[in-house]
Amino acid sequence: MSSIPFSARRRLCSTFNAQEIGQIRAALQGAGVEFVIQQDRQNGSFFGIGLQLVPPSVEYIIYVHEDDFELAESAIQGTVG
């Protein structure tokens, strides 16, 4: 459980790339910024009788405390696409 109150969270960024999430996590940890990563599963899209056009994927959404937002932005500079 995160110690960041839900009402004080601010969305920093999101990505579908698991490798990028690892880089962002390392940058935030290196800067001493507490964060929360939420996973939002996307079902993909289907056509007609169940033919899947787009495979399922996971969107990773990173939240930080609103007071740490600028520090977090600076910490991830260059790691986000």
C-alpha cells in the first residue's frame, strides 16, 4: 500500500512499454521520489466472430505526490519516449 494519499496523487506519465517503466522506476528511485504504478489492462479489439485484431496489452500509469511532481519530471527527463 502506498503512503501517497489518493487525493494528493498526480499522474506523471503512462506507457505500454514494460522496459520504459523499469527505466522510469529507476530514475524516480534514484531521485528519492515516492511513486505508485497502476496497471490498466486493455482487452484489444475484436472483429466479427471473435477474430482478434489487436492483442491485449497493459498500460502502466505512474502517479507521484503532487508536491514531488516537478522533481519527478526532472528525474525522468530523457527516459520517456
